[in-house]
Amino acid sequence: MLLLNAQELCLGYEGKRVASSITFCVRPGDYLFIVGENGSGKSTLMKTVLGLLSPIEGEITLGDGLKHNEIGYLPQQTVVQRDFPASVREVVLSGCLKRSGPCLFYTREDKECAATNMEKLGISALSKHCYRELSGGQQQRVLLARALCAARKILLLDEPVAGLDPKAAMDMYQIIKELNEKHGLTIVMISHDVSAAIKYASHILHIKENSSFFGNKQDYLETDMGKNFSNIGER
Amino acid sequence: MDIMIDKLILYFEYPFVRYALIVSVLISLCASLLGVPLVLKRFSFIGDGLSHVAFGAFAVAVILNPINIMLIIAPITVFCAILLLRTGQNSKIKGDASLAILSVSSLAIGYLLMNVFSTSPNISGDVCATLFGSTSILTLSLLDVWICIIMSIFVIGIFLLFYNRIFSVTFDESFATATGTKASHYNLLIAVVTALVIVLAMNLVGALLVSALIIFPAITAMRIFKSFKGVVICAVIISVVCSTTGLLISILAGTPVGSTIVVTHLCIFAIFTGVKQLTRGRI
Ligand SMILES: Nc1ncnc2c1ncn2[C@@H]1O[C@H](COP(=O)(O)OP(=O)(O)O)[C@@H](O)[C@H]1O
Ligand SMILES: [Mg+2]
């Protein structure tokens, strides 16, 4: 019953190691936070999970019948060219592309799914707007809606609140929490905001150069890294 | 005006003028369709490089003299398209340098071959015709027209069938790959189809001006339209209208076909840019 199972992963680019001995697993319904400093390899880990990179050592398996087209992904940065002509609806719909398997065109279900997800994220009114003319927070919601269309079992988010103002960030955490609790969607989120991790996560993976921690939230609070934070919280 | 219309009617009695019109509409349609993803993916350099390759291949084809020269030009150009795409994606080899080498060498080899082996008394005329497409569009045979029709149906079919995937891969390649679309397959598909269109379009505007047919409609449409679909539809309309107008003008005024068509595209581009500036000023 494991959706994702990673054993002794060693990550990197073209032989250059970024992080090593990462072991973790994700069960249906989990809310996993991946924390760590900038450059510790969080995004690299996510790309490896998605199959965009292959691990240097170790292996990662998708279990419980999870297929690649059931994973939703919100990239850390989407380098969309400044002049790319695309309407919000076109972007969100593109998340549905692989839902219906090898079907080449969007089915009625796909279109309904895109509409529901735009509704969920409060961007229905923007559907005809041009993506590149939206604010950062709005663009992030559009990309999250696209990810939701693809995410039938699990949603991977790479720093979804980076660059958002505090209010928009709170909204984003709230939306994701609801997706996890109400819709039973499994969430894997990268963040370097440990306090948010402690607030929302069920499990935490803390990536450090040589010793990474993986466990549920209670265990994390017992560790040195976690203690610092719980102390700060109590003070 | 009446005289011009009479003149056009007279010209359209000739099959080669009708062939030229059919072929130019079809080729413009295909080139503009592909132009949109190529320009957006910053792949338009491939179009430019391939047009030079096609010129070199043309020289080889003329010498080998097969039943139809397309049979030689098409495979060589497709092969180079794949090669360019591979090196362009490989971060270790600089994509633009290898492209420059390939296109310059193709031009040089093409001219060299034509010079050494050509039996025609007017070599520079031949070279000029291949590069700038001055006459070949008016010397099409029925077979050429059929090849063109079949290839166009193929290109348009591919584009329509894979429209959604082409959008997804063009907009965000890593998301597309992460959710199970084989982005590299579609990049390859686009490159191969582009090669085919370039080979086709060489007849119309000549090797050097092919990239204009690919780039102009997309860039022009992007001035005004803000959705992918809008840009694709607008690019197709612009392209077909410009090429038809350019062809008619060149028949009436006796100017070179390729250059006239490109200048028509340039005019429309200028008009659209002007319109964009005006509307922006108002907001
Ligand atoms: N495409 C790449 N090629 C080579 N090295 C990379 C690439 N992307 C990131 N790196 C390196 O990998 C390390 C981890 O990066 P990343 O996973 O993005 O960190 P983060 O935890 O901040 O998301 C960094 O040192 C970075 O320099
Ligand atoms: Mg990162």
C-alpha cells in the first residue's frame, strides 16, 4: 500500500552528487513535507520521483497501481516565455491531457474537470485571460489548477508559496489542506518553511547533506532539528 | 482594374498558374501551422538551418537525377533535422555553433556540386532560382502538385491530431514529461515535419526564404492574439492570404514570386505591429 517508495536514493546531475541516502515512503492520504536548505536537493528529489532525472544510486518505485499519468506536478519555476500566447483555460486543460489515456482530444469529462478545478481555486472568471498577463499569485493558482487536473492520486508541489504575499500563501496552504482532508488527495510538498511543515504535515522528510530524516511529525519534533522549532514555537 | 482582372483570368487558363496557386496556398498553410510551436519553442533557428541543408540536398539531387528530386532532398533534410535537434538539446555541444557549421557547409557543398557537375550553361541562374525560388513554382508538374497535396494532408493531419500535445509540450516541457507525455517524441515529430515542409516550401519561395514563411505568420499573429488557438488560426489565415496576394502580384507585375510573397508578409507584419502600438497607446 505504498504510493511511493524510495530506498537509499543518491541524487545528482550527470554523476555530480547532490544528496545521498534518502529513504522515504508515501502512503495514500499522507501529507508529506520535504524541507531543507536551499540547494540541498529538494527539487532534484522531486524531479527524480517524476522520472525527469534518474537516480545515481538506489531506486524509487511507484506502488499501489500508481501510474505517471495520475500524478499532478507544480514545478518550482515555470519558465514560460514572456510572450507565450496561452489563455488560462488552455493552460488548465493541458493538465487533463493524459487523464483519458492515449486519447488525443479532450473529452467532456476533461473539460468539466478543468472547470471544477478553476472553480475550486477561484480563477473561473479569468478563464479567457492571457496567462502571461496575470499576477504571480494568479499564475500560481492557474498552475495549481493544471496540476490538480492531472492529480488523480497524488500531487507534488515544489515550493508552491514562494513569491506569494503572506495572505496568498495562507490561502494556498488552506486550499492544499482541504484537498488533502476533504478530497483525500495525497500531497508531497517542498518548502523551506519548517513552521508550516509542523503545522500541516503528517510526515516530514528533512534533507541534509549526509543525514536525512524521515518520519511522522511527532518523531520529527523529537529530533534536534525539530526541537529547535518546537522551542521557538513555545517561547 | 478590369484589365488586371482580365489578365488574371487569362493567366488562370494556364494549368501551371493554377498549380502554383494550389501549391502556394497549401505550403503557406503548413508552414504557418508549424511556425507557431517553432517560434514559441525558440526552434525557429532549425527552420533557418534546414533551409540551407535543403539547398545542399537539392544540388546532390540534381546530380544524381532520380525520378523525382524530392526523393533525395526529403530524406537528407529529415536526417539533418533529427541531427540538429539532438545537438541543440545537448548542453555540452553548443547548438548554435553546430547549426552554423551545418548550414554554411551545406551552402558551400551545394554550390560547389552545382558548379562542378552542372550541365546547364547558366549556373548562377540555377543557383539563384534554387535559393530565391524565382521560377520553379511556375514550372510545377502535376506530379509535384500531387506530392504537395499528399504531404500537406499529412502535415495538417499530424498537427490537428496532436494539437493538444503540441500545446502542452510547447508551453511547459517538464510538466508534460512529468505527467506522462513523451516530450522528446513530439520535439522529434515537429522537427521531422518541419523538414518536410521546408523541402516542400523550397519550390515556392526558394531555400533562403523558407524560414520567412515559417516565422512571419506566427510572429505577426502573436502581435494581436493572446491564446494559442487564436494565434494558430490567425497565423494560418495571414499566411494563406499573404501568399495568395503575393503570388497574384508577382504574376501581374512580373516580379520574383518568393521575394514578393515575403515582402507581402513583411507589410502585414508592419501593419499588425502598428495596430498593436495604437491599441496599447489607448489603454
Ligand atoms: N540542471 C542542473 N544541472 C546541474 N546541477 C544542478 C541542476 N539543477 C540544480 N543543480 C544543483 O543541484 C543542487 C540542488 O539543487 P535543487 O534540487 O534545485 O535544490 P533545492 O533544494 O533548493 O530545490 C544545487 O547545488 C544546484 O546547483
Ligand atoms: Mg528547489
